[in-house]
Amino acid sequence: MTSTLITNAEILNEGIRQQGDLLIRNGRIEQIGGQISAPADAKVVDAEGKLLIPGMIDDQVHFREPGLTQKGSMATESRAAVAGGITSFMEMPNVNPQTTNIDALEAKYRRAAEVSVANYSFYLGATNDNLEDIKALDPNAACGVKVFMGASTGNMLVDKEEILDGIFANAPTPIATHCEDTPTIAALEAAARAKYGEAVPMKLHGEIRSREACIKSTKMAIALARKHGSRLHVLHISTADELALFEAGKTLDSLGHANITAEACVHHLYFSDGDYDRLGAQIKCNPSIKTERDRTAILDAVRRDVIDIIATDHAPHTWEEKQGTYFKAPSGVPLVQHALLSLFEHYHNGDLSLDTIVQKTSHAVAERFNLKDRGYLREGYFADLALVDLNRPYAVTQENLLYKCQWSPFVGSTLRSTIAGTWVNGHHAYDGTTATTEVLGQRMMFNR
């Protein structure tokens, strides 16, 4: 492949900003910094006035393949991802058939190798019946084991105490948990139905999928992880109250990594319950978007490193499905195309530094999941890059959406930054206007 020389960029990596060039050769970063002479075969990209960062690694997406491709597919959603500066993704198991055994896991890798624009890895899903599959998992065969400690889309609830104990005792990878207590939610759903029938207001979602449900389940996950010394990653924290559970200090594993980490998602940082009247089911998700107090507390926790990682939980549904009543409209929001841009809004507002955004969306993901040669702008690492114009607004319209579902809660918004380019394994996957349909993604590897 030809070389690429990106010149005059503001390069941000590992807390250091420098003006200079970056040379890509054979899919990897060959040289960084200063003025670099262009090789004879190099394509030169002038990045003057723009920020060059490692591409976002999204550790939580639902790309809906196999079995749910009317909502999205690996091809369509990975293309939307690179248009949003996301170069790698880790995909969830609640598809059809569910990814709960090694054969299903490897089938997804084979499919991704055929169609994915971005790099990929997949979770093995836990159930009440597949503990032996989890025990037999090669630690390098999956990014992690996903445990639904509360029922959500796909009905993969794990609620047998002895199975949960076995998973936390034996999982050979990080354990990623969806923490909501199902009995608590079921009681609140029943009360809402008794009061409103099928006409439950969408704005009550934050109360029905309640903070108490989140706190109870998160406490259980942390207790199990401490009991067994498990590598626990608690996904999509949605309440201010849960943050205290992670503030007491993080124990480290033998590699010096935190045993218990926490994640926030872009929609819980951007929206609050005041947006339900305007957006309704478009922002119905699990765990629910809650109050402005919760939103600002989670944002503060990102700044204070209580939250380790920011992800999307990208989860498309068709527009027709989202038009249903409260109990019929499914939970989930398409987010990958606008996730980084929404985070840069917090930078423009003075709430997050650029260093923090890069740390939480790339460096920390690479460390938590022990990724090999990704997540940093380092010589010898894969050239997974995002080029950002912080001073060029981006209007989100129906016409420029790349999601298969063709809707977004950001439609009608003008975000103050633009993704000006994305490179995946050294290939120019997005030029600021058009995303490629080429299959550029590679299976991510791990240092485990």
C-alpha cells in the first residue's frame, strides 16, 4: 500500500500536544513529530489547523448482526462509525442466534472479516446455562464476557446466584456487566401500567428503570468481583449514586491495571430527563437517561477519573419500532456517527479537556482490554487515526446519516466540530465527506 504523510497537524497523544507530521507506512505509524520528508510514493494530507488523535475504540456496540439486520449490520454501522472517528468496536452478544458459544463467536469474526470497515472484537454472552463455555474460552478469543445482570433487549438475563458466582470466579477475560435489578424494574412497570394502562408517558422511563435498580445490581457486581478478584467493567453508569461505589479506590491486578472499572456513555453525558418531552422514545434506552443532576455528576466523574472509559452503547432500532407506545417501543439509540462530536461539545463548553476525551475513548480502552498495538499514536502501532476540525460546525441532517435505521436524536442539531478524516489500519476510511465501503477492519488482538 502507498504511504500517507499527514502534515502540520496538532497531534494529541498521552497528554502531550505537538505540532508536526505523522507518517503511515504498511498500515502502521512509522514516524511522528517534526517535519517529515514525504516518501516518493506518499499521499500527502495537509492537516493544518486540525487535531490528530487516536481513533475512538468503542467497547460497547450493538451492530445487530446476525438476525436483526433490518435494524443495522456490521457493514452499515461500521461505516457510520468511521464517519464518526471510531476506528474499532467491541460488539455485544444479544443478536439472533445469541453469541453464547465459541461457534457463534467465531461465526461473527468470519462475517466481520467479510464486511467491516472498522476493526472488531466480540463479547461472549453469559447465560444461566453456558458456564462451561465461559470456562473454556480462550482469553484471546473475545474482548470480554458480557453479563446482563438485568433484563434488557434480547432477554439474556443471568439471575442464578450460583451461575453468577461461577462466572466471576472463572471468566478468563474482563467481565462487562449491564447492571439493573429486574425485580425492582418489574414492580415499577406494573405500578405504571396500573396507573396509565398502555399510555405510560415516555418521560417516566427514568423512574421506571430506576436508580435503585441500578444501584442494587452494581453493588452485587462489585461484591462478586471483590470476592473473586475478577476483572470487572461496569457498563453505562447512569446515576450519581453509583459513582460513590467506585470512589473508594481501585485495586490493581498483576499487570497494574484496575480490577474494577466504570464506563459512561455519550448519551448519559449529553441528554437528561428534560429531553424526553422533545425526543420521546428516541432517547429511550437501558439503563435509562435520568436527571440533570445525574448527568452533571457523571460528567464530573469523568473529569475526576472515577469513570474510566466513555463508550456509545450504539443500539439501532427501526423508526417504525420507535413509534410504539411506552411498553412497545424498544430501548436503544444509534450513536456511533456522532459520539465523538458530542464529546467535543463538552470541550467547547469547558467541561472536558481534549486530553480527557482522548484518554477515555482510546488509551483507557486499550489498557482495560489489553489491546495489542492500538489505542495510541506510537511508532509501530496500527495507524488508527481521527482528524478533527474543532472550528468547523457540523449540521446533523437526515441526509447525512449513515445508520441503516436512518434516524438520530441529533438530527436538527449543529455540533461545533467536524470529523475531517479517519484512517483504519493506515487506510483513509473517511475523508470528511464520504465514508468508504472497503473492508478495512482487522480482528483486534490482545496481550493476555
